[in-house]
Amino acid sequence: MANNTNIRNKKYRLSLLTPTMKRHLDLCVSFYGASKGALEFRKCYVWYTRGFSGTKPLRIGVFSAGSRLEMIRLIEPVAQTHN
């Protein structure tokens, strides 16, 4: 039973994670500017997705992203990656 609850909690957290990440990205871009904001958000992206299965390819891809739009494209699939 505890394992089922843990899985439900992870799925719930993932459903909240994507909007939170987008908001954080927008705040970084607003504060640092478009280019530096996206670069600064890279480390946050890795931190947000740590511990969720299936996100490693996304975390690797984030280091080639250099704009807000590219980051958004990497944020959106986060909630779908957990099995």
C-alpha cells in the first residue's frame, strides 16, 4: 500500500512541477533578461527533475537550450516522462 501511495504522490508532484518550472523560468528571464535568464535556469531545471525516472535525456538536452522557447519545449514533456 505504501508503494502505491508513493507513486500517486510522485504523479501529483509532477502535475504541479511543470507550471512551477515555467513560472520560475519566466521569473529568471524577467530578472536576468532573455538569454542569461534561460542559461541561469539550466541548473534549476536539473534540480527540479532530479529523482524522476525518464528525465535524464531531458536534463542532458537542457544544456544545449539557450532560449526561453527551447526551455519551454523541454519543460512540457516532464510530466509525461514518469512511468
